[in-house]
Amino acid sequence: MSKAVAWIRNTWRALTSMGTALVLLFLLALGAIPGALLPQRNLNAAKVDEYLALHPVLGPWLNRVQAFDVFSSFWFTAIYVLLCVSLIGCLTPRTVEQFRTLRAVPVPAPRNLSRLPKHAATELPGEPAVLAETLAARLRGWRRITRTGDDTVTGAVEVSAEKGYLREFGNLTFHYALLGLLAAVAVGRMFGYEGNVMVIADGGAGFCSASPAAFDSFRAGTTIDGTELHPMCIRVNDFDANYLDSGLATSFTAHIDYQAGDDLAADNWRPYLLEVNHPLRVGGDRAYLQGHGYAPTFTVVFPDGQARTQTVQFRPDNPLTLLSSGAMRFDPPAGRYPDPTERRKHQIGIQGLFAPTEQLDDGLLSSAFPALRDPAVAIDVYRGDTGLDTGRPQGLFTLDSRLIHQGRLTKVARANLKPGQQTRLDDGTVVRFDGAVPFINIQVSHDPAEFWVLVFAMAMMAGLVVSLVVRRRRIWIRLSPGGTAGTVNVEVGGLARTDNSGWGDDFERLTSRLFTGFDRGEEA
């Protein structure tokens, strides 16, 4: 039993040491690196699936260690919790000791001041008690106490002074703020949520954030069930992007209208200029402009003359030129094929590339510039079962490859088109490319602890600055009767409680201030 108690005590002491806290903090930072370098499943599951397909050997191993779910993994959570426990166990005794230090008086002078790292001596006129009061008054900003008679080692008058108590206070502030920051981040992840949605910039219906179903991807905190989202509606009227000649973007702006609160019931829209790093803040939610791309518009005219038009976002594959890929699915007009099985055989699927500024490389479509200067598409047209009514989830940007491999979806045409151009299928169906409009990606974030994260981060910086700037110093002044009547022997000893950087110059300036204004003898 005693061995178990000793083991628990030693383990607790090791866990609550500052060295262990620093190691855990380093491990936390190290563990966050995969979360920044690898796609995360809660943000983009499609990217994770793509990574696993491209890395058939490494991908499964990373998946086993939850490298695609870093911030919710068991090992990251364990480090996080251990760091919090270590900080609490480490800071508690240090805080108690700091309160004791603040209440304590400076310690008495050592017997031999000349053995201290800094020492100075001189002879000044006056009486020891009176001179001690004068010298003590010159120690502004120091905590000091004057001792006489039996309270001293030699019976002389002594002044003990110390400063730099704020150093440990700043150190404690930094670590408590770090603990508060960790707690605020944890609260934010528990009670916050984040959703991404692509909205076409044509002044259309936009989207409303009343339900997770309104988002293309949604990450909810552990306490969020999706029923308490702050309702907000956004529609995007237009989008402007400015580029250098090299294709690098210099600015992005989107003119939007939004509704929230009472405006929803009154159907009142408010304008707002949405820019990068300038989010729309409504009811505790923040709407960020995260990215943009293009949404081509296609019209399919079926043999009976009925037409179907769609505008669907394509995924930017090249962030510099915005060469994009995507897919569309069209259902035949109602009533043309009463038999559902026959109707599924005549669905139209379109898959291909979109270039905002056409460039042909050996006949292959590419993009020369990200702006919408000379749009063009290279598409494959499929006919058959596109999986529209199967109930099985499909990718937004690609047709279901399983349907193609099974022969249920057959390629019937391939074409390069510019706006207004069309291609005709063998049954008389016409596929026309009508042009493209921009779309933007909006991220809606809700973090109830955002303000406290800022407060604790600022407190960390303030505590760090104080702990680096303030230095602990101690000095003692001993005054005893001099060799001649009316004079006093004055000894000053100094000790640096922390680092010695600059202490020599500080001590010389201090002794010069203490001894100035007296008709004194030579310094020893």
C-alpha cells in the first residue's frame, strides 16, 4: 500500500512540475501540425477520401491514428487534458507561495556584505539612524524595512530592500491566461459550430442558416444538435475580384444583402460589403468570405422541345487560374417517360472542365487567367441513369463512376463550347453552354468563447512582457559609526534574484543615487 501511495505521489509531482507542463505544451503544438497539413474529416470529408485514394499505403495508417480527426482524437484530447491538469497542479502552490512572498518583509542582511556579487562602501557624515531614514527614502519603488539593535547581526542600523515582485506575478498571469485560453478554446468547440456553403453571386435566393441542412459542410460542437442555430439569410448580388497581370489576386469583395432577427419577419434586407477578414457579424455569428469560383450555366433541350437549365458550382482545381471541374445531372421532363425505369435511361449527365479565360494546350482546355475574360468548357455528355432518384449520396463535382463502369451511364458526346454554343446528341437532344457567373464560399462561425480567447491571449502577452522586463533585485545597507566623530560607515551589498543581465550598471547607478549629495570620503 505504501508503495502505491508513493508511486501516486511521485507521479503527481512529476505531472505538476513546470518541466512537464512545458513538454506537454510542446507536444500539443507538435500534435496540431498534422491538423494543419492533412485534410480533416470534419471540415472536408471529400478531401480525406481523395487523400486516402491517392495514398493507399500511408493513408490507412494515418487514418488508424486519427490523423484526419486530429482535434477530436483520443491522443490530442489526452494531451490537452493532461496539460490543463499539469498547469493547475503547478500553479496552485506557486500562487500560494507568491501570496506569502507579497506579505513577507525583506530578509535581514547577511553578516559579510563584501562577499556579495555587488558591493560598495563609503563614509558619510551624520548619525546612523538619521542617515538610514534618508537612504531608505531614496529607495523609491523598493519594498524596504529598517532594522536596528538586536534585530541586526552586528548591532548596526540596517536597511533591507527588495523589488521585482511583479516578475512572478507576470509569470503567473501568463500561465493562468494560458490555462484560460485552453479552457476558452474547449468551450468554443463544445458550444460552437461552423458551416460552409457556396452561394451563387447572381442575386438569387441565397441561403438561410436555420438548419445544418442549409450548409454544404457543417461542424457542430459536442453540445450542438442543430436545432438552436441563429437564423440568418444571405443573398449575394455580385462579386468582384482584382488581379495582377500575373494572376495573383489583390482583393475580393462581395455585395450581399442579409436578414436577421426582426428583419426576417418583416422581410427587410440590409446591404453589406463582405470582404476578406471583414466578416458580417450578426447575433453572435460571423459570416466570412472564404473563397470563390465559377458556376457554369447549361441548358438541355430535349427532343420534344422542353428545356431544363441549371447553374451549378464547379470546383476550382487550379487556385491561380481557376480552371475548374464539375458535373450536372438533368432529369427528362415530367410525362415524357411515364415508366420510371425508362425515364432513368434518358437522364443527361454533364461532366468536364471550365476555364474562365480559355487557353488550349495541344487541344486540351486550360485557363490562362482567373478573371472571366473568355470562358469556355470541355465536357463529356452522358445519357442513362445519373442516380438522381436512387437516394444514394453522390459527389457534387463528379458523376458516379460506379454507374459509368456498370454501363448504366454511357458517354454519348464530347465537346468544347463557348457561351451560346451547343452540341446535339444522336436522339436530337441539345446541350447548350449559356455562360458562367461567380460564386463565393461563405463560412458561418459561432464561437461563444471568442471574446475570452482574445482576452486571455492579451493577458498572456502582458504577463510575458512583465516577466521578461521586470527583474528581482535585493540590496542591503549597513550603517555603523565611523572612525571619526560625526561620520558613518556605509556598506551596500546587492544580489540579483534572477538573471544578472545589466545588474552591474544598475547597481552602480543605484549607489551613485544613494551617495549623491553627501560630503563623503573615498569609496572602497
